[in-house]
Amino acid sequence: MVGGLANSGTVQVLEASLRFAAQRQRLIAHNIANATTPGFEVKEVSVRGFREALGRALDEHRREGGDRLGLTGSGEVVQHPDGRLEFKPETPRGGIVFHDRNNRDLERLMQDLAENAAAFRVSAELLRTRNDVMRTAISQRV
């Protein structure tokens, strides 16, 4: 029972989601901090691309097993062997370029900030709940 709980890949998915949200929060904060910098171009990573890569990694993990998820196929997010995520953000297409050649959209940045913070909180709460389930399963076994 405990082995099935520990090796399902859920913990690795939640950890990757937390790492992604934390790294993305820094990127969004950087974009907001430079919103009035002339010539600054907002950078973003694709949340959808990350989720698709994470889904593929989970499917592969469930087929082949192993300790780690190997995120591949997302050109914007690279996973290092130690689990760190490195972003290669891109400038979003479309939108308005202001007279100072800045492509800011402060309302959208604030929306991204709130959505990203909520995603982080949900992942953290799910991981905490998962750890509580593991702790309960282990204590019942002893």
C-alpha cells in the first residue's frame, strides 16, 4: 500500500508544479518591476506548454518507472538533473507597443501574478495533503 502511494509520480508532479510556479512568479515580478522601463519587452513562458510536458513526463514515468520525472518537449522550460527548472522565456506576440517601445500590459501581468500565486497555493496544499496521507499510512502500518 505504501509503495503504491510513494511511487505514483504525484509527488514529483506537485514538486515540479511548485518549482514552475515559483520560477514563473519571479519572471512575472521582473516584468512588473520593468513595466515603465523604455524598450523593455515582457517575457513569458507557456503554462500550457509546461502542463503538456509535465503530462507526457508523468505518462512516461508511469510506463517506465523511476525516481524522477524527465520534462522534455518544452522549449521554454528545461529541467536540470537536480530537478531545477530553467526558463527560456519568449516575448508574447500581439498586444500594443507603447511610444517608449515597451509592450507592457499591467492588467494582464497582475492577472498572471494572481493566477500563478493561486496555482502555487493549490500545489502546496495538495503536496501537504499527500504528505499527511503518507504519514497516516506509515503510522497505521507500524
